[in-house]
Amino acid sequence: MVFNVDKIRSDFPILSQQVHGKPLVYFDNGATTQKPKCVLDTIEHFYTKINANIHRGVHKLSDESTKAYEQARETVRQFINAKSTCEIIFTSGATASINLVAFSFGEAFVGEGDEVIVSEMEHHSNIVPWQLLCERKKAKLKVLPFDDNGDLMVEKLDELITNRTKIIAVNHVSNSLGTVNPIKQIIAKAHAHGVKVLVDGAQGAKHGILDVQDLDADFYAISGHKIYGPTGIGVLYGKQELLEQIPPWQGGGDMIATVSFEKTTFNELPFKFEAGTANYIGAAALATALKYYQSVGIEAAVRYENELLEYATQSLLTINGLRIIGTAKEKTSIISFLVGNIHPFDMGMILDKMGIAIRTGTHCTEPVMAHFGIDGTVRASLAFYNTKEEIDKLVEGVKKVKMMFA
């Protein structure tokens, strides 16, 4: 498949605009990706032609809305190669998916004195829910460290895992370092000890063809807006046997079978975990985004992003005094860097005036920053609609900022 970046860029209306009188260069894809027109069209079509609440409605619009929602579930199932649609839980995002597991798995399987392992490179969303669980249950939180390149020290799992370890929570791809973690190896090590694994796939779901059965993941969390879909929609994949064993974490709406003041019984999977009015329009638009990504060619897109990563890395390193934070052996298209003593916020503000959108700060990974003894970084995160010409603009922009602070 020929990868036509010009054709792809034409599918994303926002990329053609100007910012501060300059053509937009969007390098903040780790925070959120832009949306192709087909996704925007799906949202507009739903609101103007179909919109009605799903499930239990007997009228035509409700029936069409319900069908679209459940078809979206099947699209997600195929995209991640889950066994069944009952393993696909729609949530508001990866954060909600992680919190669901931390609460519900924690209620069922974690007790006083038990252990939860997270990695040192986790996003706060994959640290705080487990801290809350451990505080609630009087359990212990343990940390798997990474080395100064940004590679997880997976071998240390052998000493961290004990007979009290219940679950390991680890990201597939680090949002601040770009590290692609050896998830399959981590899961195999955990399962050898009977330990379950939740994978935070907020950054990982778009960086290659995803097969949860091949990974043997127990839980996998996805955020729609980081994979060219809308905000406010996400997915929790969970193995059916586990989802059946853990209690719901929210009550109301679709998650019930019967209610009386004496007793409530819960709905079957996946509805047991989908309380209240679902984001059915978000689910339909997410399905459109996933189909679009597949139509582009996932493997071709990832190859192209890796080419951009290599080009950007080599180009940025020509700048004297520039230091890249995160040089793992396996990386995806995320580059965090510092230039001399220039504060990341100053760099970001000035680049913005040049039309270049990057992110600055801790990227919700304060333990990562503490590891390197820094306050934050400048992060350029690339997507398949970016170009080498845009990278050249970034490099020139960084050079100009460096001269200003010389």
C-alpha cells in the first residue's frame, strides 16, 4: 500500500488552518489526535438524523441508535481481536477504564496485605487509582523501575512478585518517554505466578495492530480521542471470566436486570459495567475512526511514523545543547527533550507563536521527571499526518528559541 500523506492530510480539516498567521504544525498527538472528516460526519449525522437513547426504546430512532452502538462494539472487538463483544465495555476513556478495574477487581480480589505492582513510568491515571485501592484495602503498592534510557527493568519482576501480588498495571507505550514496553513478556511473567495484568493502552492502541488474545492481556484500556476518535469515549477490554467475577463499579440505568428495595440483580455482560446513558454517538464515531485507521493501513502508518521519529531524532540532535529524555531501544513517535537551561514552558510559548503546537510540563508523569531530576520536558508527539517538512519547521523553531536565550 502506497502511503500518501498529502491525501491523508486532506482528510483532517483542522490541519489546513493557520495559527498566529502561520500554517499549523500539530505535534501534540500524545495529548489528543485530530479527527478525520468521516468521524466528524458521523457525529453530525447521528445528531441530525438518528439521535435517540439506546436500548429498551420501541421506536425506529432508538432501534437505529441501538444497532449503531452495538455495531460499534463489534468493530472494536474486531479491531483488538477480542473473543466476544461481551468483553468490550464502553467507558468515558482510558482513565475510566483503569478506575473501573482498580475498583471492581480490587473489591473482588485485593485484601489487606496484598500487593499491586505499577511501573515507574506510568501516567498518573495508572498510579492514583491503585493508590486509592491500596489505601482502601490496606494493600501495598510496589514499583517496577526503569533505567536511564527509559527501558523497564523487567527482570526485577522476578523479585517484586510474591504470593501476595494480585495485579500488575503497566502502560503499553509511555506517553512521556515513547518507550514501547515488552507487554507480552511482562504478561507471561505475571501469569507464571498467577498474577493478572492491566495494560494502559492509551498510547499503545494506535501504534501497531492490536491483538489482545495474542498478548493474553487480562484487561486493556483504550482512549478514543488518542486514536483519531472523539473525546469522552473509551474502551475497557476484559477477559470474560474475569468480568463475570468482579462487581460493577457504578449503579443505574443499563447495568441492572431487576430492581426492588429488597434486592437488585445485575445485567449480563457487557451491560453490567455500563451504567447510565451511554455515549452512543461517541461509540459510533470511535468505530468510524477505527475503520478509517484500518483503511489507511495500520502497519504502513506505523512504519511512516517510525521514519518520522528517526528523522526528527537525528534532526533535533544537531542542535547543540539539546538532550532527549527517553532513548529506549523500542520507541514510538514521541520525543521529549530539553535545550540547555531553557524552561519548557518558555520553549512552548514561543513555538506556539510560530504556529507549532507541542506540549510542555510533566505530561502527568511526575515520577518520570523525578527519576531524571527535572521539572518537565518539551514533548513533540507525531502522527501519520505529520511530515518531514513540519519537523524541519520544529527544528528551525527550536534553534530560534535557543538563539533568543543565548
